[in-house]
Amino acid sequence: MNHTGIEDTAVWPTTQFGEPAPDATPWQDTIAAADHALEEATRIQRGVQHNLKLMQEVRSLREELRKAHAEIDRYRGMHARVVVGMRQLEDDHTGAMSRLKAENEMLLVRHRVYKLMAEHYARMALRLDPQTFATHRDRVLQHILFQRRKGVLPDEVRAADVAFLML
């Protein structure tokens, strides 16, 4: 007696060694087919459960990834604000430093002017008239600034070089 299986193939009950069973009945065939189908269904169910578990894991990993990207974006924004602030501070610092450097150079030049004038007045034993002093100071300052534009350092200008300006 033969019965057809799932794919219309003949199903013969067999023994443990693959030989047809001598006293197989249709009920035994049906029970064996049902048992086989039940095992397949159980195997499929385990596969589906495993698939569902993997899908849940993928969802949780995607959620973690989304949170990580959001955190990266937040830190990227913070970094950009810090960089902008640092650049602004650097620009402010550079501006302040150049202003202080210019003020310092001008003070050094004025110091040199007064020193040269003091040397000249000391050598000539001249009286310090405020009006004359201001005129001489302006002339010497203009001379030192002119020399500085030519590349001569203020310290290299001597009292003898500016004596003609104070006659």
C-alpha cells in the first residue's frame, strides 16, 4: 500500500534500516506523515521565533545607532560652537596684541625722543622753554618715525643725528 506525500511522491513506511515495514497499515502511514509534519512545523516555528528574536535585536541596535548619531550630532554642534568661540577669541587676542604692540612701539619711540632731547639739552646747557620743547619734540619724533620707515631702529638714532633739528 502506498500513500502520496506532500509533493505527490509515494510514501512507504520504512524500518530503521530503510526497508519497507512488513505490517504497515494506512493509519500508521498517516500517523507517520502527521508526526513528520508536526516535526517540520516545530522546526519552522523555531526558525520563525529565531527570526523574530533577530528582528527585535536589529530594531534595538538600530535604535542604539540612532541615539548614537543624535549624540554625535549634538557633540558636533558643541564642537562647532567652541571652535567659533575660540576663533573669535583668537581674533580678539590678535587685535589686542597688535594694538598693544603698536602702543608699545610708540612709547619706545617717544622714550627715545625724550632721551635724545635730554642729551642734547644737557650738552648745550639750554633752558627748557615749553613752547620750544614741544616744537623740538615734534621735529625729533617725525625724524625718528621717518628713520623707522626706512628700517633704522629708534635705538640706532643718536643725539648728534637729531641735534640739527633742535637749533
